[in-house]
Amino acid sequence: MRYGMVIDIDRCVGCHACVISCKAEWEVPTKYDRNWVHRLGPAQTSQGLAYTYYPGLCNHCETPTCVPVCPVEKVRMTMQDAKTGETKTMEVAATWKDPFNGTVQIDYERCIGCGACATACPYHARYINTELADETCLGKADKCTYCMPRVAEGLEPACVQTCLARARIFGDLDDPASEISQYVKKGAVGLTSPAVQIGPNGMYYGSKKADMELLMTTSAPKEMPKVVTRRAALEAMRLTAKQQIKEVGLLGLAGALVAKSLSSEGEDSK
């Protein structure tokens, strides 16, 4: 099984119902977006004048760049296939790719909010939600999860259910009989470029060549982000140390020197 989503830009009317339903379902603060809709054009392309929309979200990529950069210490986790009951134990950090359904998920309890994963995503599909801050960090990474809790109960992702035009098609890309697989056969493609080839399982279909050209030229990432994981880890350590110093009341010279030292090291690594 490999979950994916195709967005039919022929059908999308730019109503933003998908964005609103996602915020309502997962209590996403108004200043952040797990998914989004951008208006493209009118603009001239090699195929003529084009005007369309770019509905974006996490692509749950085949080789996600967000996963390997997570600096959180790995722990052993046992995953289970919802269909067969098969289990698999693997070592994961605070974000991982599910071996059974292909989705990329986040452990919010273990996330340290360093932002490395958000920086690593060429699609800018992750952000640090400061409203999820706790005693260990100033925020947590967040993104689209394909509404796995809803899917586990036999429901569609919130954005798919809410789309008035039925422009979003969600399903199993490994099932040749599924509607999403039929769209792939018709020509649905991921937003890729020569420099960014990480296998997005979020794809787009449009019958108008001009619209698809506009979408690809304006929305496909042109380069892979550069991530300095040491800097991210140091920043997380600095924030944690400050919090610990505050909790134990080390307000004297020793505590100040520890916080200053970590802060300076973090600056030097930038």
C-alpha cells in the first residue's frame, strides 16, 4: 500500500474549502497552513495564456528529505499494517516514513522544534507551530498527515471530503484499480525538477498543457535546500538548557555562563 493524492486542476475552483476544513479538523492556527491554495496567472506560457490554481500540501515523498535530518535520538518503534496486521520494528527519530502506507508522520511528543525538517523540505510543506510549545521547546514541527486517524476509521482526509468540485483524489497508488492509479495512467505527475527528484506521492493532473506548464514552472522546486543539522541540534540544546536553568533556579553566574556558552556555539555554527 502506498497512499497518495492527485489534484485535478481542471476541477479546482480555488474556493479554499480544503484549507478551511483542514484547519477546523486539526485546530491549525490561522497563521499556519497544513495545506494551501495559490492562484497562478493569468500568465503567458509556450502553450498560450494560462490561469489555474496550485493546491499544495505535504507530498509524503518516496525519499523524504525531512526524515534523515531530524537530530532527535532514535528509538525502536513497532509499526503495524492496518490491513494485514503485519508488524515491523524500526528505529525512528521524531519523524519517519511509515513502512506500510508510505506516509510521513511526526511524533509531537519527541519533536524538539529545531526546524531542520522544515528547512529540508523543498516544497515548504512543514512549519514550526509555536502554539505547540511546551516545557522542552518553543514549538513543534507540523504538516499534513493525510488525516491518518480519519483514514483508519474508513473516512477520507478532511480536505478530500470537503472539496466541492471533487478535485482531490486520495487512495492507494499501488492498487491499479484505484481511482488515483487511473489518474496516474492519464498523466498525473509530481512537481519535480532536474534537481529535485524525491518521488512526491502528491500529484497533479490537468488536460490543458498551458495550465500544467504554468504549474510546473512556478511551483516545482528548483533546488534542494541546504540543512545544517548541527546548528539545529545546538539550537534545540540551547533552548532546553535555558529551560532547565530556569526550572532549577540557577540564576547565578554558573547558569548564565552555561546559557551564554550554548548560545554562542549556536551562533558560531550558522
